[in-house]
Amino acid sequence: MEKKRSSFSGSIGFVLSAAGSAVGLGNLWRFPYLAAKNGGGLFLLVYLVLVLTFGFTLLVTEIAIGRYTRRSPLSAYGFLNKKWKWIGTFEVLVPFMILPYYCAIGGWVLKYCTVYLTGRSIDAVEEGYFGDFISGVSQPVIFMAVFVLLTSFVIYRGINNGIERLSKIMMPVLIIIVVLIAAFAVTLKHDDGSGLRTGLQGLWIYLVPDLSGLTLTGFLKVLLDAMGQLFYSISVAMGIMISYGSYLGDDNDLINGVRQIEFFDTAVAFLAGIMTILPIYVFMGKEGMDSSGPSLLFVSMPRVFQSMGAAGAFIGGLFFVMVFLAALTSSISLMEAVVSSIMERFGIPRKKATVIEGAIALLIGLAVCFGYNILYFEFPLPTGSTGQILDIMDYISNNVLMPVAAIGTCIFIGWFVKPELIIKEATKNGESFRRKNLYVLMVKFVSPVLLTLLFLKSLGVI
């Protein structure tokens, strides 16, 4: 184990690395769908309020725990109180479980990158192309393995030469691509015989709240959808922010760092909505806006790019490069949370811990890939959907372990350790904490209630 804990060279490296973790596939394939489904601007407004309250509370708490304890997520909670060390175990199990299937999906993204960058974009719109690819035996495994190796290489190189250096390059590139595609989406026009549809019309649908027929039950559904999206987007309850917080220097402004992470994550999610909802509306109409998850990225978007004509192949290439960057930065943060815990628990150096975790992720990733062919089966989930190996792992990690860990964290900090410890850590250099009273209210009362509602929803109870 490293004698002296590594640290980010400055606040920029920390913010870009943490933002890279938060900006992932959820921003790109779930946020636009939920925004379209939940009244556009109404969802955006509720989401923004939650970012400034609920999201802020969880981010400050985990980053402060990391910096205060200077420990991995596995032992940070036990360092504060041995009776609560189970939260750390849960928070390491989450990235350990997510990483293999995230790398499998990252392999899918990498496949589509190669398709577009090698001038074969026409292949991606063939009927059944995506299904045929993931149900194949060899290709998904090869692309998944490459993605695991890329992730492992960055972690292998350490905090400064690996995570921080790459984040300083990839995040600005990702943001530039997102802005360019979003700006292009606003200019789109298409007439398929049913009337002219424009990007500006799609922007109006996206931004203006649709309150028609809204009931209290309907609003609560929007609230839970927005909260669920935010909770899974900001990388809390999976050990990542504790790991990154433990590498944050004492002289860095923690509160300002959280604000910047909030901004990056929300801005990319908002722009993701523009660059997906607008093109889909223009070329496929309102009915096309019902897709989400893999079908949005790998089926709907290629069809949209083909409809753009000559520019479509180029825009599609940019799009999938951007998705790849978002997936890789998130994958890196997932592996770091596990590797830092392995290093601390077993007292082994980073390089050895990375090789061990990389090998484990590769083996479990094989099972995930085979879940669509050799090991295919259908399993009913409490949400009402039917899933394979990937879906089961996703359900357990996202819908069970994460909410329980987050509820435990709020109760632990709010009622046992007390919020003052977090506030003191966040203002140790005399920084301003304008949302201090709000933080105390949220961590003690509001967040545990909201998280419990989210947990019950994920279990299918409500």
C-alpha cells in the first residue's frame, strides 16, 4: 500500500475527475427520455431544484467524509464509527458489481465508434443490427475486454498520471462535442409529408413545462423520476466520491468543488436532452421520443443520423466518440473506488490491485456478454420488467444496495456523527457555506425520507 496517500494536484483535476464520474451513460440515455416523458420543462425545473438541495447534500457529505478520513470507502465509515462500517461494505459492493456490466456496455459504445469512424455507418441502421451484435458470442467479448483494458490502464498509472491527466483532456473534449452537437440539433428541419418539424419546435417541447392534466400523483411521479435520475447520475452511494474526496487537498475549496461538479453534471444532462430529443422529434416525431436506454443510443440515434443525409455520418461519429468518453470516465471512477479499497484492505500496491480487479471485472464481464447468448434466460424483476444477467446486476446494485447505503449515510451523519463534522470539514479554510442550514435540514430529515420513497419505488412497493 502507498505510504503516503496520493492526491490531486489541484481543484481543477479533482473537479474534472469527479465530474467525469458523474457524467456517464445515465445522462445520455435516461435523462432525455425522462424529460420527454415528464412534461419537459417541469421535469427540468424539479431536477434543478433537487440538484441544489438533495444532490448538493449527498455530494458534500461523501466528499467531506473522504477528505476527513483520508481512507477508502471500505474503511471510511468504520473509521468514524465501527458499528456503521457496513455502509462502506455496501458502497464498495456497488462499483464492484456495476463495473463489469458497465464495461460490457462500454464495449457496445466502442463497437459503434468503430462502425462510424470507419465509414460503415449505414450498417448501424440495418434492421436487428444491435440485437444481432449483442447476441453474438465473440465481438461483444472482444470490445468489452478492450474497454476493461483501457479502464485498467488509466487506474494502473495512478491518480496524477492516470485519472487526473486523462480527465483534464477528455472532459473538455467531451463538453465541446456535446455543445457542438446540441447547437447543430437546434438548426435541424425536416418535412416527411405530415408537416415541417424543426429543432426549435423540439426545443420548445423540451423547455416549456407541460402542466396539462397534472395531478398531485402525477407531480409526485415526476419528483421521484427526477430524484432517481439525479441520485444515479451524481455517483454517490458507490464509494466514488469518498475515494476522490480522500485525494482532495486540505487547502482546496470543497464547497466550490461541489458546485462545479453540480454544474458540469447538470449542464451535460441538459445538453444531452437537446442533442437527442430535438433530432428524434425532427425526424421521428413525438412518438419517437418514447425510447430510452440502449434502444435510444444504439437504435433510434443511428436512424436519426442516417436521416440527416451527408452530415449524419460525421455527426454520428462525433456523437459516439462523446458517448465513449462519458462511459470511460465513469468506468475509471468505478474501478478506482474498488482498487483503492483493495489496496487499503490487503496492503498491496496500486498496480497489483489494478491487475486483480481488472481480471475480476473481465471474468464477470464475460458472463454479462454471454447473458445474451450462451447463458441467456429471462428473469422477472420487481419493477415489472424481464431481465438478463446485466439487468439483474443493475437492479441489485442500483435499486437495492445504493438506496440502502445512501439512507444509512444520511442517518449516520445526521443523527450519530452529527452534521457539524461535515460542515467543519467543508469550511476548514474559512470557506463560506451559504447552504449550511439547508444542508442540516436535508441530511437529517428530507433526504432520508426522499431516499426511502425512492427505495420503495425501486422495489415496486409504490
